Amino acid sequence: MATIAIYSLKGGVGKSTLAVNLSWCAATLSSRRTLLWDLDPQAASSWMLGEDGGGERAHAVFSRHVPPARLIRVTAVDRLDLLPADASLRDLNHLFRTLAKKRRLARLLEELGDHDRVVLDCPPGLTETADQVARAADLIVVPVVPSALSERAWSEVDRHLGGRTPTLPVHVMVDRRRALHAEALARHPDWPVIPMASAVESAATSRRCLGEVAPRAPASAAFAELWKRIEKRLA
């Protein structure tokens, strides 16, 4: 089993969209038994995969009151399961500090032996949760919008991690017609690129993965290419 975390210091950079569509690629294109574990109390990934929420149990996994397997849900996508988030995760950082277990997330992941790939949709910020993720993940994928503020946030993430965990920055929401975006891509020509596309937003609104609704869209090809690169990194 390998764990891929989707993490950013900033919110609103498409973390959940990236997490859901990469999970679909893992389950569908690579035929991996995949689990998407939603750690963000906003629960956007959970909603996109059909979970309507309303519960207050997600935090109980970390306090050991509920085994993770008990909360796992089967999704409409073959080989893709979901461990959903809910509003109880708003106190997750406090819980981690109270437990004083620096590898609690890593230990919980070790109990999920039925999956080949686990994708973590992480909340934003340099928090205790982020440190837990850094200790647990095999690879951290960092979405970066081509802007000065987003690139500054990436630099802070890179500095904070200090090489503890391999990272893969990805340019997202890219519009090559914009000069600032073109300049950012020129500065980092080796970074993968996910284009801005109305099909991505439409798929999320319909609570489906892009590869299901628009398999020939350029953004679908970009997600697939990114997943191939992730698999190579994991290998």
C-alpha cells in the first residue's frame, strides 16, 4: 500500500478536485484498490463521491473509538472506497496535540491493509494535521495555482517539510492564454500541468469524476498523465 497526500498551505486551489480525480485514475486506469480518506472538515471530496454527510463520527477514528474500516463507504466507482469527512474534523488539530502521538495517522494507515493506494485529501495550513500527514505519506502532491501568492505558499510548504517526505508540485487551474500563467509555467517547465476547464467544474457539480463524464477532454488526459507520473515516483 502507498499513501499519496494532496496538500496545500492555501485553500481554494482545487485540492479536493485533484484528490477525487486522481483516486478515480488509480482505481480505473491502474485497477488499484483505492481508498480516498477525506481529512478536510469541509468534506468536499466526500460530497463529490456521493456522501451527503450530516454525521459527527470522523474524529472517532483518531481517538480509537471507532475502527477506520467501520466508516469506509463503497462508492459508485469500481475499486474506489471512501472514508468520509464530517464537521467533527474541525477539532482534529487539537485532538492530535492532546493525544501527543506524532505517528497516529501513520499507525491508522497501517491498519488499512485491503487497499493498494490511499489518497488523503488534507485540510490547508501548517498544522499538526499537516505534520501527521508528512510522517505518514509516501508522496505529497501540492497543487499550485500559477500566481505569486500560491508559489510563495509552495515555497513555505517545501521549507517546512525540509525533505522529510517526497513532494510533487503541480500547476493547477492553468490558463495558458494568461501571461502570468505562461511565465509561471516557464519558470517550472518540469511541473505537471492541470488546465483550467469548465468540464472539471461541471463534473464536480454533478458529483462525478471527470474521466467518467468527459474521458476525451484535455483535462482528463492531464489527470491521467499526472497519475502515471505519481505511479513512477512511487515505484
